[in-house]
Amino acid sequence: MPPLASKYTIQGYDAAKALMTAADSGADDRASLAAALSSVKFDSPRGPVEIDPATNNVVQNIDANETAKDGDALPQKVIATIKAVRDEPNGCSIQ
């Protein structure tokens, strides 16, 4: 069985998907891409993802993992998922 994608691989996928979703909306320069990113929403391999227009941060599910030795491997097991984690508004802006 092939190994599961790492969280870093999926974060890279999410970044590319967000940019492509913004571009697919018709955005074609820096200013229009920045504006379009504020309304991006899509399904990721790890659940729904969106950009919060109040913070310009990603809203995403966060997994709590447990690492336990299994032979020579140290696999991570998801023990809980916190849905739609959203940062408090802090004045960040995309420029």
C-alpha cells in the first residue's frame, strides 16, 4: 500500500487549488487575484477549505494526531478533528 500524502503535500495542493480557483473566476492580475482569493472555497483532501475575507487566513479542519510505534514505523493516527478552525480578525490584508 502506498504511503498517504503528508500534510505538507496536501497544504501545497491547497495553495495551488486556491490560486487556480481564484484564476478560474476571471482574475488575471495581482490585484484581481488578491480580491478573488477572499472568496475562494473548495473541497480539499482534508475537508472543506476557504479563505476568510476578514483575516485573509485559511479556514480549515485541524487534525489532532497520535504517533505510536508500529514495527519500525511511527505512523500518525487521527484521534480528533476540529472542524472549520478560523483565526480571529487581526487586520491582515493581501497587498
